[in-house]
Amino acid sequence: MKNKNVKLMQGNEACVEGALAAGMRFYAGYPITPSTEIAEISAAKLPRIGGKFIQMEDEIASMGAVIGASLTGLKSMTATSGPGFSLKQENIGYAAMAEIPCVIVNVQRGGPSTGLPTSPAQGDVMQAKWGTHGDHPMIALSPSSVKETYEVTIKAFNLSEKYRTPVIILMDEVIAHMREKIEIPDKDELEIINRTKPGDNFENYNPYEVKEGKLVPPMASFGEGYKFHITGLVHDKTGFPTNKSDVAEDLINRLVKKVEKNTKDIVEYEEYFLEDADIAILAYGGTARSVKSAVDIAREENIKVGMFRPITIWPSPEEQIRKLAKKVKKIIVVEMNLGQYYLEVDRIANKLTEVHKYGRVNGELITPDEIISYIKEV
């Protein structure tokens, strides 16, 4: 029998371990609380396996370096927190438009501006979806434990490579700095997805040519012998800019559809005691841990309550939330903000059931007792 590889580690460390397992070989970033350990650990570990770490002068340059490294064929990641996430937005939009795989970790802290640097928050939920301008796809995942951080990071790389798009890991300070024992699986137990490569027809290669019935073009790397152009402008299949309205319409629709048409593959969630629930509490990330405890306490008091936890925040698990809304009397959205994801849940469910919110922005955790009290109020 194999010895289990069990380690005690911090959430930020699990993120790096997951990234390395997924094949991450390039990291560019700028240290910022509470994500700094991700850069620190990456700096120590990447050179040992032939990877590259670079500390850039700011977050804008960090995101640009990640894009450039990905174009050369390296799986690439950066990590930041609220203010740095804001600075990355223009280049995240570039990655979405140019279809460049990369992973962005945002360990959320209190805001706006520099806010509460060492305190937990979940105030970047809407920025993760709508931070860049224009219509664009976005995938954002939110882990709720150290073990899940490891797993979600691998999934983030897989989705990024599969759909040629930036993927955001939306952590919070609670999960980032929590320490838990996790079992690291053997490499042969992991599913690792790499970007689809084109054939060897170098002369006729079009970087954005999509085969009939497909939504994601194959991707060559710079330096492999292909000649091609990359731009953040609307482009045709050759990669060169165009002002043709029909090409622009087709391109943007394809970018959105490659995510929206694959939600069954992308969306992941957890259900807890929802079989007979009259009240469902929706929570994610660190807050979901308090909610799960609150559900256990409420059940001991014969209150029929359960939890729905989206692991995939964007695209939202719309089908599952709608189905849930049809069977419960109330949905309560609990989050460390003033109701950002509540807006999404209310949009989906408000004609089917009551939707309430319970939030906080003072840098303190929401406790199970407070959640129990709110359940009894509504």
C-alpha cells in the first residue's frame, strides 16, 4: 500500500501546489497582502523544475508578462488582491479578446481602495465578472477549503487551456491563510488538460480559424514556426484587425458562447441538506464554512434549512439556482459584502421564491450564531 502524501498547508500554498501539478511554469506578480505567499512560494519552487518566476514593477506589467509567457506555450499564473486586481483588468480583457489561457488568483480583502489589507472580504465578485469593458466571457471559481483550493486551481488551468480564456480563482483571506491537512494525489490520478495544437500546415495557419461545429480555435505557440498576429482589436481568422461589423458580431458571440454553451462542463456546486429544506442559504468561499455550521445547528433545532454553495461563481449555476428556487420558501444569500452575488441570485430566483441577503463589510467573519438569528428573523 502506498504511503499517503498528507501535508499541513496554507490555502495560498495549496494554490501554488495545485498550479504546479496542473503544469504552471511561469509566474509574474507583485506582492500584495493577502496573496503574497503565492508569489513567495512560486519564487522558491518554480526554478527547481525549470519554471520561471519574475517580480514585475506593478500589476499591469505582471498581467502583460503572464499573457506573453502563455503565448510562448507556458501555463502561466499571477496572484493579487483587490487594488491589484483592478489594475489587471485591461489586460484581462486583452486575454479574453485574444483568447490567451492564463489563471488570475484574487485573494479578496476589504475595500474599496486599499481598504482593510489583512481582513477578509468578498467584495470583488462583480468585478470578477464585469471588471473589463465590453461583452466577454468569464470563468471564476471560489474554493471553500485548503483541499478544494488545490483542486480548484487545477480545474482553473484545465478550463483556461480547454476554452482559451482567462480564469479567475476568487479566494478570500480566510481560505488563503487557513491551515488544513490535505492529501496530495499522485500525478497519475490527476486529469490535466493542455491546449489543442494546430496541425503542421505552417503556411496556411490562421490563428482564429474555427472548424465547423467548434467554438475554440487550436493554438500555436510563438517560436514553433507559425507566423501569426495577436491583437486586442476585433480581428478576423487571420488575427489581423478588422472593422467589419459582421466579423465583430461573430467574434464576440463566439467568445461568449464558448463559455455559455459549456456550462455543464464548467459549473460546479455543492448541496448540503437541501432534500427537505424550506430555507436555502446560498454562500461561497470562506463564508460557506460558517453557513454549513449554521445549518447543522439549525437542524438540531428542527429548522429545515440547507446550503447551496456555488464553487463556480461565474458563469453562475443559473439552472441549479432556478431549480432550487422552485422548491424552497426562501433563499438567503450570505456573503462578506453588501449583496453582490445576491443581485445575481435575485435576478434568477425573485419570481420563484423570496430572496433575502445578509452581508458584512467590516472585515469580520460572519458567525454561525448570527446566521441562525437571521434565519429566525426572516
